[in-house]
Amino acid sequence: MQPLDKETLSYWVTHPNDLTDSDFQQLQESLQVYPYCQALYSLTAKAASIHQKSQTITFARKAAAYALSRNALRRLIDNEFQWSDHLLSRLNELSTGQVPIPDDYQQESYALFKSKSGLNNGLAGVPLIRLPEPKMPELVIPEPDELPLLENTLQTELAQQPTAEQPEPAPAANEEERQRQSEIIDTFIRNEPRIAPFRAKLTDPVEQVDLAQRNTSSGLSLATESFAKILIKQGKVNQAIEIYEKLLLKNPDKKAYFASRIDELRENPANADNDMIP
């Protein structure tokens, strides 16, 4: 692989239409050495469009991934690219010999460049593009006598502009609710309401509550063996049997014991108190 020098690259950039088949091969080899050079990708796509049209799309896609402007790349491949003044002046320097060329420079591209007719004498026939100089707007400085007039005019315009009316803050809803509640409380205190005590009629019969029955029924809910023994001592064998039946369902592991107690109470209710286990 021949080393790529700046003169060859400069000639390729300024004369992409002169790329040869050997230049196309050298460009591909240079991409292996300089894989991040955007100009080499664009020149390779241009050379492929000239010598390997079947591979143009492949190289154009790679060049588009690195190109700063895809529109400029398209115009380069389609021969619609216009050179800038800097590139044309660089080309003039190369053609007139102002830039020194090494004696051992034997690149085919440069030999082709020197063999072109009309290039040895420079590019006198190529007109240089002259860009018009941008015109800056003139800054008008008002006279000292005009400053008070401008200030008065500005103040008049500001005074004529409608000012946005500031909405009055609405009273807070919580304050209104608090005031309403205070009025209700004051009215209630001012009227001094009294609730008459409830008095039962003397003629109404008074229902007598059986306290013993209430205690017994509430005790049934306390299904314990101690409570069952108390009922047996009081002679309430049937209620004690109910307690043992509840304990039998509640404690299956003591099923045999509670079943024997129930049988004893049913067979000998009178001697049940004497047979209790202490």
C-alpha cells in the first residue's frame, strides 16, 4: 500500500472527477488505515460512482453515515458540487507551483493532473467567484435635542396602554363558615333551650328483671369447666351438661373426659357434686 500524502488528498478533493480505478483501490486501502476520515468516505463513494456503479449505493451509505451534509454528498456524486473560493485558490497555488511538490512524487493522480491540457498555465479561464460584501445597517444616533421628545413620546404610549385590573381578593370560605357557626351558637345560647327530664308515668307497670336468670344466661357463654362445677354445686345439672357439651366440641382432645362427665351427670344427677374431680 502506498502512503497517502496531503498533496494527493488535496488533488482528489479538488478534482473528484479525475479519480481513476487505481485511486479507487488506494482509497479503500486508506480507509483501513484512517477509518474516521470523512473525506475518504466521500471520495470512495465518488470513485465507486465512476468505476464501480454496482457498488455506488453501498459506498454512498457508508459515506452518508460520516458526512456533515448528505445534500452536499449527493451533489458531489451527481456532479452538481460547486467549489468554494478557498479550494479554487488552493488549486491555483498547486497549478502555478507555489506549493512545493516532492521530487519523488510519482502518484498516478498527480501525473494525470499534470497531463491535463490548460492546467500547466494555471486556471486563467476559470472566473473567480466574488461574494458581495454584507451591508451593515447604519446606526442612527438621535440628536441631544430629540431625546426629551422621544422620552415624552414613550411615556405617553405607556400611559395609553390599558392596565390589567387587579381582582379583589374574595373572602375566604373558611372564614364565612366559621362566622356562620358562631352565629348559630350565639342564637342557641341566647334562647336558653332546656330539655325536660324524662319522667315515667306512675300508672305504668314496672317490669321486674330476673337478675339471676340474666347472670345464668350470661354465664352460659362462659363455657369453662370451673363454671360447670359451680352450676353442679347450685343444682343446675342441665346447664352444667350444656357447658360440658360446649367444652367437648371446643376441645376434641378431651372428648373422652367430657363425654364421661356428661354420662355421670345424666345417670346420677344427685351424686354429681360428690363425684367431681377436685
